[in-house]
Amino acid sequence: QVRLVESGGTSVQAGGTLRLSCAASGSTLSVNCMAWFRRAPGMERKGVARIYGGIRSTDYADSVKGRFTISRDHAKNILYLQMNSLKSEDPGIYYCAARYSYDRWGCPVTRRDARDAYNYWGQGTQVTVSS
């Protein structure tokens, strides 16, 4: 079992920056694929970014490319999401997710059903963007 605990969500102004963290504990060696998802108000949970394996292969939703950066500190078992140039469409509950995948293709973020691939989830952290 892997436990994921997100933190860092708060209210920021549009154009501002924010860094989310996800602390992983338990059988962390059993997961090599970690991702951030967002659930906007009234919307389904959608992938934002993912990082895979020791090669740290990353992928992003088109809406955040160039603004968000996902990273993982393996020594501390912490996943990060650096969010820059925040926009009005970025608010929501951000969830950390994890799974084990044999390859990066099994570590999705942009597929419509990406969330179904992950078996470990955190409780989420709220991000609000004010204009």
C-alpha cells in the first residue's frame, strides 16, 4: 500500500506561482509512475502532469505545458507540481496519484480515461485563483 498526502494548495492571484507537494509513504518502491490530476468545479478529474520512472519522463496536458513542471524527489519520496503563470482555468482540487507501470505508455495523463489507470490517490488539495 502507498499513502499519498498532498499539500500546498491555497488561493493565489492570476499570474502568480504555487508549488504543490505530495508526500508518499508505505511501499513507495512499488510505484514508478506518479501524476497530478485536477478536478475543476462541476468537472471530471483530468490529468495535469505525470512523471515516470528513473528516467523521469514527463508529460503534460496541453493547457499547462510551459507553465507547470512536475518533479519527484526520490530520496524524500515527494512529488511536486510547480505552477507558474496561474490562470483562471487552473483552479480546482489537485490530486496526487500513483501506480506501477512496466513502461511509460502505462503512465498516462492526457488520455480521457487516464485516471482509471491509477490505483493510489491522495485526498486532494484546493487551489483557487483570483483575478
